[in-house]
Amino acid sequence: MKATTIKTAVVWMLVAATPVMARKPIEIPSVVENPVIGDLNADGIVDMDEAYTLMQNPALKRELFNKDISEQKRFYLSLEKKVRLKLIRLSRCYGTLRWEYAVDRAREKGLSAIDSERIALALRR
């Protein structure tokens, strides 16, 4: 009888403690000391809204394209994974028969042909 009571008490303690143990700790976003161009909240990741804002702002876009290739590549690699993969696919098409199609698709997304070429060249190096 005593063993059954102890087992029951342990099971009830585990059931009561499971939601507490399952909680994920709150992650405090880290602030990067040297943020990339367009990273408005300085968390090291340029999300879709920040990238869209940068590409729509001629002054920021000019500043990005005037930077050296390594700084441009750092910007492109700090984008969200979904966007970064699309740009890497675009850069792989550069110099192939698929390039014209890739530029047309990029134009539909709001990138000019010149911007597409600059991005492709920055990511290939």
C-alpha cells in the first residue's frame, strides 16, 4: 500500500511539473555590434520588411551597392533563410542559359536587371 501511494505521489508531481518544465525560456535578442546595412533592429538578421525597405530606398540601395563586395555579401548572407536561398539560386543562374528567365522572375519580385546582376556577382565571390 505504501509503495502504491509513493508511486501515485510521484506521478502526480510529474504531471504537475510537466507544464513548468515544458516552457521555453524567453530569448532576449542579441544586439550585433556591427550591424549590416538595412538591419534596423541590429539583431544580425535582415528580415523581409527590412530588406524590402532597403530595396525601395534609393539612398540605402546606393550605399549598399557602393560598399565593397565582401560587405554586400555579408548583407545578402544575413537575410532570412527563405530570401537568402532565392538569391543564391539567382546567383547560380548567372552566366547560364537560365539567366534571362531568372532576371524576369526577379523583375516580377521588384528587382531590376542591374540589381540582379550585382547581387549575383556579389554572391558568387
